[in-house]
Amino acid sequence: MLYLVPTPLGNLKDITLRALEVLKEVDLILCEDTRTSQKLLQHYQINKPLTPYHQHNEHRVADHLVAQLQAGKKMALITDAGTPGISDPGFLLVRACIQQGVTVNCLPGATAFVPALINSGFSAQRFCFEGFLPLKKGRQTLLKLLATETRTIILYESPVRLVKTLTDLATYMGETRRASVSREITKMFEETRRGTLQELIAYFTLKPPKGEIVLVLEGRDEKSSKSTEN
């Protein structure tokens, strides 16, 4: 059995009772950074062996982990924060487990884009999640495609690239497109800033952001899309 266990985004209280039970029961916990995960486990007095599983070794160790699971071991996969597999390692191992008949159980829990979406004030009835934009290859193509998207758009971004990404989005979507930037979700300095892309560019140019960032953009107005097509 492989368990996918969401971990808190920042506030250690945001972990479920079931997640704690699973972490106490498994034979091995796979994690991105053992130092980060050890802090969480120590806080809840969980003493289980940890082994690194991250983007740099997932291709190499997946088959070996599946073999251990087939032999009867129970494992939990966690990331530094949030739900495994969402812009974090996890997909390759899950796919390998499914192909080899190993049971996969994903627990519900913390995911950064959900509170950011709800807090943006934009429609949550229909939305698309794109994760991190490509840095180079395919970036312009995707930006052109997103400029025509009528659903609410959710992106992840690093603080050092936020202003550049906002500027790129303004180039393809227009400076008046409304957006919301949430950072440090659940942490002490949590902040959500809303406005047009032009306003957000000006604000974060003067006040460079810190921490993990979720960027939410209002979808293109369907009426204007139809009038443009006609």
C-alpha cells in the first residue's frame, strides 16, 4: 500500500488526524527533504524512517520502491508542503504502482491553490490549474493559449520570477486583466493582493515578495471573446 499524505503548507495544525495515523502506521516515509519532514514528525512525536524521494531521484528509485511495496511494505509519500503530485514529485511513483498492481490511497488535505482560488473572489465554478509556467520552451505558446481562456486560471510562481510573469501575462492578456496574488498561505505573514495586472506589477516591483506564491487570474470575458471572433 502506498499512501499519498498531504502535509501542512506552513501551519503545523493544518494536518488531519487520519494523516497522523497513517504516518504512525507505515513502515517508511518518502519525502522531498528529510530535514523539513523531520520537523513535522518530531512535532507530532512520530518516529519512522525517512528516505529521500524528489525530482532528482524519482526516475532512479521508483522501480526499487515498487518492489518493496509488492513485498508487503506500507509507505507514505509526503512533500515539503501540500499534496504530493501537484507540482511536486509523486506522479511517476503512483503510475508505476498502478501498473504493477500496488494499491494507492490518496488522503485529502492541504493544497495551496484551493484557498488562493476561493480568496481571489473570482469564479470557482470553472477553473484550470497550470502549475508553473515553462521558463523558456513553450512559454509564449502557453501564454497565447491562456489569454483566450474563459475559465479562472491558477498558476504557481516563485517570488523572484513573479514580476516577470505578471509582465508577460499583461503583454498577452492586457494590463487591465484582474488577478490575485496569494503568498505565504497559512503562515504568519500571509498576504493576498488583488488588482489589475498593471497594479500588481507596480506593487510587487516596489515591494519584492517572499515565500511561496499562487497567482489567480480572472478568465477572459466570454462576451468579449465572442465579439472578437465575430
